Amino acid sequence: MELHLKLFKRTLLGLSQEMRIKELPYRVRPREKMEIQGVKALTDEELLAVFLRVGVKGQSAVDLGRTLLEEHGGLMALGGLGLTQLTCHRGLGIAKAAQLVACFELAARVAREKMVLRRLDCPRAVYDIFFPQIGHLRYESLRIALIDTRLRVTRSVVLTEGGLNETVAHPRDILHPVVLHKAYGFVLIHNHPSGDPAPSDADRELTGQVARAADLLGVDFLDHLIVGRPADTHHGYFSFREAGLLNGTASSEDTASSRR
């Protein structure tokens, strides 16, 4: 009898959470709002609510989506969480967590397909492609984009993934994919988990080493882009090419001066 009572209460709880969305005015319910105004009209928490469908006790699906975004610092950080991390959150069982992980993975795959269609003819183009991939990471990731003669990406390779402050790479390992796939040129990309894209001494030294090695091989080193997060003092990235520092020989003072 007690078991049946518990099951009955759980059923009522589930129904009550569904009713919370249904009790909203028709035009502001996430799915109905999407139907009337289009998907772009939905806020981030409303989009999450479409996947979550129901909330938990005291929270609608929209409230739960908002809580997830606030606790993890936005969509980028939320998209970087794995299945195990998501299921630790109140209101996310394995089914909901799996739906979210699948959603973010599909978005990443769409971004990768778009990457091959866009010309990397300026630092902003590189940033727009790689920020969604590595901007949210809590560790450094060094990647290389192989470029054809039309400046389109033919392949993207993860070279190293390190700790909080640095990745370790050798110019030989960096240039190996370039030689292996006979690329016309390449762009190096790595992130700073702190969000500040200002290059470190190690970044400048590595850039200089790679530039000299690429020159010997006769391949075009288009840029080394450091991905951070947008702020009042910078655009969210640092381009060695744009700053005139592709050889990596400038001092810290020179770098700071070039950014002013």
C-alpha cells in the first residue's frame, strides 16, 4: 500500500510540473512561441526547456533551464559537460542528460561542416569557427587548421590538450599533419581558459619556432590565433598576424604596445 502511494505521488508530481508550462499564456510557452514567432525568438532557457520538457518540484522546465545556465556560466560551459557531470544536477536524470549531450554534439557537428565552407581570410573568421569549439574549455587545447589555396579548411586536428595554463608541443609535431596531408598552409589555434587572449612568452617562443620551421618547409603559416572570451579591453582573441608578431620575436612590452 505504501509503495502504491509513493508511485501515485510521483505521478502527481510529474503531472504538476507539466501543468506549470501549460498554465503559461499560450504565446509564451516555449513550443508554442517557437511555432508562432520562430525558433530565433526563444531565449536560451526556453530552448533548453524544449529539450527538458518537464521540470522538477518547484521549477518549471524553463526555470530548470535558467538554473543550468546560471550555475554553469552559459551555453558554452554547459555544452562542455559530459553525461556524468550533467546527471549530478538536480532534475537531470540519464534521459534528459543524454538529450542535452546529443543536442550539443549535433551543434558541434554542424559547426564543423560549416567550417569547410568558410574562407579563413581574417582572424575574425578563425575566431568565429573555433570559439564554439574551444572557448568554453577549462584547459588549454592546441589545434591546427589545414588550409588549401582558396583559404578553406580541409582538416582540423587536435595537437595537444594540457592543463589549466599551458599545452606542450614541438614544432615537428605541429607540422606533421601539414606535411602528411600536403596542405598549402595552416593556422594554429589555442585557447586561454582564463579568457584573456594576451600571448605569454611561451606562446611567442612557440610561434617563432613554428614560423621558422614552416619557412624551411615552404608552407604558408597564416596565423596563430589565441582564443579567449570577449571583454571591454579586447575582442576575445589575439592574432599574431594582425599584431605583426608572426615571427614571435617581440617582447612582452612590444606586444602590449601593439594592442593599444
